[in-house]
Amino acid sequence: MKNRAETSGIEQKSAPPAGGQGFVRLEGVSKRFGDVVALHEATLDVRRGEILTLLGPSGGGKTTLLNLVAGFLLPDSGAIHIAGQPVTEVPPYRREIGVLFQNYALFPHMSVAANVAYGLRMRRLPRPEIARKVAETLALVRLVGLENRTPRQLSGGQQQRVALARALAISPKVLLLDEPFSALDKNLRGSMQLELKEIQRKLGVTTIFVTHDQSEALSLSDRIVVLSEGRIRQVGTPGEIYRRPTERFVASFVGDVNVLRARLEEVDGEAAQIAIGAAKLAVPAGTLRGCAPGAPVELFIRPEQLRLAETGDETACEGVVSAHSYQGGHVDLHLASEAAVSGRILMRWPGTEAIARWPVGTRIAVACAGTEAVAFPASPS
């Protein structure tokens, strides 16, 4: 027996391939607005059925890239393909794209059902087919019974589901999401992320998602594209982006990180040994090509990779507790330390005992608790 996704007008697509040319492909795509380069020679493959997130600061090029894929903008150079077909100059309505905007863009005078049916009517589908697709899509996003309400009679989360249903009802080849959760409160945002991921997995629709929220990108994505200043800085899985950043910008932008002064001891193949205080640490060598042994480097290490040094440990550095930050399940310890480029080290301690155990003004020794760190040549002073 076929399941609902297989028998409905909402096509269920195959799982993403392990490799090969992308379902959506950008080849050397650039876009300028006057003297501003919004996107510079972007080459990117989006695999069939994956959730690919565009992550970066404001003005980094995320929305420009999304609008180029949608056809709302034309590139100054380069080519765009969808499902193996060139679409660089194809208008948006012929690209078979579903778009969920940041403000949802619902028609306030239309009912829920009419909003969802809009794209289907524009495609001149028969009325019975439109009614069937609307019913199936509203069931998918759990809005059955709200068909006759208007957007102003819905909560923010319900409005978002209507906008998602409208984007999905046309069975798009690609779903584009432009910061769709930014207007929701934190709790609703988290639940909607899970719902979106469940629906996307059920349908297997290729999805490009724009956000500046790092935790959202890490939890929702199959892969992440980090952009800044119109350039793609790194593409990888959430684990690769977080644990093995290949650029200084990515290392400093994604997640909390400490930047500590260190020294390069040696490079041996793909690994390099870093000295920081009395401690030695192995890091990837790729980011240190061209550095000679003894050169100053900067070690990027996450708060969870540091711990209190105990007897017999190799101490990496010392610091004085300057503040505590209670975070519910853990306490953030802020240390003033000359070993840090910023003058401050961030450590994480589970539970709440750190507040009483190390009051402000306590000097503590710090050791490295793990090997997941990267290093870059020291910045010019």
C-alpha cells in the first residue's frame, strides 16, 4: 500500500545522492548593485533532497544567492541550473520554485484555503484537483479545520504553516526559505524547526534555507554554506563547520570560541603540533601552510574543550575569574587572561557549582580537554 505522500499531488522525491553534480547548481555566479559586490563568483552544488543552509552576517550575500536561484534577480555573470536544465534567464514562475518569505506574504483578504490554492489557480489546474491538493497540503501542515479562517484570525505559527503549505502545494522542484522563523518567539521557533524538518524529510524536496541564526543552521541542516562579503567561505556538514573550520572567519563566526596565543612546534603531514603554555596540542596543518616552526599562531578552541587543570596536567594558561553567567544547565566562566587575544577566556561548567567554587577574583589554571581545535597564523599586531 502506498503512503499518503506517494499517492498525493505532493510528489515524494528520492534521497540525496552521495555525490555528483548538484540538483541545483551555480557556476561562477556574480551579482553587483552599483559598486557593491553582493555575490562574487559563487560556485555551489545543492544535492537532491537535502536541506542546505546559507549562513552568514547581514550583507554577506545569503538573500542575494537565494533570489538568484528563485529568478527574482538575474546574475551579472555565471550560470544557474535546476534539475540539469539551464534556468539563468528563465522567469521565476517557470522555475517550479516554492518560496517561503520572512513576512509570509499571505493575502489578508483570502481564506487559508484560498491562500494555499493561489499558485494552483495561477497554473490553471482543474477545480477538483486544486481542492484535492489544498486538502492534502493542509493535512500535511496540520491545519485541517482552519480552511475558512483569514490570516488575521491565526497565530504566528499558523500563518507560517499556511505560507509553507502554499509553497508546497505546487509540488516545487526546490523550496526556498528566507529566514522564515525570525518573527517567532523562541519556543515556537524550535517547534517549527522540527516540524519543517519532518515535512521536508517526508517529501524529500530540495531545500535552500537562509538564516543568520547559528544554532538554527547547526540543528536543521544537512550542509551549511558560510558566506561573508559576498563570498562562499566554507561548505560542509554542521559538524565540519563547527569542528573543522577552514577559514579564520568561519572559526570566529560559528559558535563561541576562544582565541589563544600559541606557537607552532612542527608540521608533520596533515597534522601540526601547537605549544600553548606547557601543553601540546595537535591541530590540522592545512590552515598553517607557510608557517615556520617557532612562528606565533592563534589557537581557536571551543569553551567545552577547556577544563580546570588538575595535578599532573599540562597547564595551557591561567586566568582570573571576572564573571559568571548562569545558563540553566551550565555556568559560563569568564576569565581575564593575557593568553587570550581578546583578554578573556570563556569556559563552560555543567551544573551550578562553579559559581560557589570559583568566585570572582579566583585564579585558576586551564588545561585543554580535547583535540578539536584549529590554528591560524597570528594576526598582525
